[in-house]
Amino acid sequence: MPALTPADLRALFPALKTHTWLNAAASSPICQPVADALRAHLDETVARGDLGYPRWIAFKEAVRARAARFIGAEAKELAFTPSTSFGFHVIAELLRARGVEEVLTLEAEFPSTTLPLLHRGLTLRGVRARPDGSFPLDDLAAALTPRTRAVALSVVQYASGFRVDLAGLAQLCRDRGLTLALNAAQALGQVPVDVKALGASFLAATSHKWLMGGYGTGLLYIRQDWLDSTPLPLGGWLSVELAELWKPFSGATRVDDATGFTAKGTRFRADAASLEAGGGSWLGFFALDAALELHERVGVPVTLAHNLRLQQQLRAGLRARGFVPNAPDAAAHGSGICVVPVQGAPEDAVRALIREAGVVTTPRGGGLRISTHVFNDESDVERLLAAVDRLRVRPP
């Protein structure tokens, strides 16, 4: 596959001809190759129904292998899910099954990390942010208690863009014997993540943000030793071994009597895909495959460096106008997210920027969240700053 530069990739996004899209932390627009993949699958189903189903199954497994390579995992360790939240519900069940009762997290976490854990009855031990919005590893270590047995947090914080020290966090978990669960929804596609190098037990993410794969597909990584030793919390007819398909009581202990029989228990495959249970949404696999190919051709390290350069330009321009972007913004903890407080309601500024200038952002973290991605360039930042001047968006 020939390499792509950020400029090459930018040309593949029709939405960028009419909008300045600075909102990948919420969602990315669909690019032409992803749209083509979606359309081709729909055209096939219009013309031939599901006659291609056997080929679709093989394709799904190829996408699984590609997505697994993208995060440094094995294909058997990756499940497709509807969302990040779904993934963390599974993580919560597996933690409870291993006897985990207390989990360390961050006070600024997105609810898809915390609420599934709380719903399952786990106790969350929260780490407060420093005044500058950072979460140093020393603070995480100091917040641990003898009851803490796992850490669950986002690689990149959605309301600030703060990027945790992944290598340091992984070492802390190894030193303390803690299970590591990562929410990578704001990371995959802009920050390199290698679950094997980190020793992470779990990772959950979604396709519509930085991955640029559209809505509807989540990823869940479960390390193989958990799959081998801890039963998965749900399954269905596609969760059994191939030889057991179509058997309504597969793996059950059966006892016959005069009027019928009783059946108890079952046996699912020890791989993450058994969570998929039954038929799913095929469109998402075609979209994700096309998006992952683009990321492979650009390279995630290139994307991160590109984002850090754009963020430097953006933050300098905001500061020159009297704004105070969230900090810290050092490269070691930076990402493609900047949050800046504004005068009045951030929602009003967001609506004005879209309506009057076609600049797309989101209100988050008590301010205007501005996300730069690999498909953005310096002209997007300049258009945002010009719109801020023209619409008289002011610092608080």
C-alpha cells in the first residue's frame, strides 16, 4: 500500500469542502474510501441479497486480524461490540468474576468507563486532577489502597485532551500487581497503543471518533489469560465451537426422564469473538476495514506529531487573543484536543461558529473543545481563529 501524507488524506473528505471540521473527539466525517466500502456492500445486498455471506464471514475475520494488529493484540483476543460502554460492561463482569472490588480511576473520566463499573457494584477510587488538569503517576500511586486491584481510565481525557503516561502507568500496574483496563475511544487513530507492550488486560474503544470509521462498531480487547480462565458473561448460538453449531443444548449436561429431559450448563469458546453471540451489523466491518487501511498508510505516529503541531499553532493563536487553553499542553501529555473557556455559554459559541462560519466544534469540559486530526491543516486553525475574531467570541 502506498503511503499517504496528511494532505493526501485530507483530499478524501468531501465534508471538508464545506465545513472546517475540528470535532474528531466527538466524531469524524466519513471519507470517500469508507463511503465507497459501505456503498459497495449495500449494492451487493441489493443485487444479490446475502448470497455472499460465506465471503462476508471470512472478511470479518480478516478485519478482526487487522484491528488486532492495530493495537498489538492477537485476533482471538478481539471482539466487535456496539460501543465502548458495552465493552466496559463486559470488563466489569470479568473483574467481578475475579474477585476485584475496588478500581482506581480519574475524576474527569468519561462515563463509559465509570458507569458500567459502578452499575456492577464495583467501588471506584477516584484521583483528583491537579490545578493544571494533569494526573501525574505519583498521584495515582498515592491514591491506591490495599483493596485496589485494578486501574481503569482513558488514554486521552475527553474533556481536556490530557494524555496519560502509558508506559509509566503500565509499569505502575506491573509493580503493584494491578489489572489495567484502558478506554481508548479518544486515542485509537491519533495515539499509538500496543496492548501487549503495555501488559494491559482490557481495552475498549469505538470507531466513529479518531478511527474515522463511522458510527456503530466498538472494539474490545481481552487478554488471552482472562479468556482462558474467566467465563465470558454472555454468548449465543455463534459462541460455540464450529462443530456445535445448530445444537440447541450445546455443552449442556442432559438428563432424560419419562416426560422429557432437563439440560443445564453450556460451554462457549475461549476467544473474545464468542461475545458477538449472533448476527450483527455488517456495514460497520466494511467501514472499519477501509478506515484502518488509511491509518496504516499514514501511520499513527505521523498523526500524533501532526496533531501536536496543529495544537501548538492553535494554542498560540488563542493565547494571543487572551484565551487560556487547558493545560498542561507539553508534547509528552498532549493530543489533538484543546478545551478553552469562553465568555457566556460554550453552547452558544458552538452554534454561532457552525451557523456563521461552518466551523464545527463541541462544548465540553466547561469550554469550547477544539479537536485537530490528521485530516486538518493549518488553514483550518486559521479559519477558526478568524471566526472567533469576527463573531466576537471572547475569553471569560
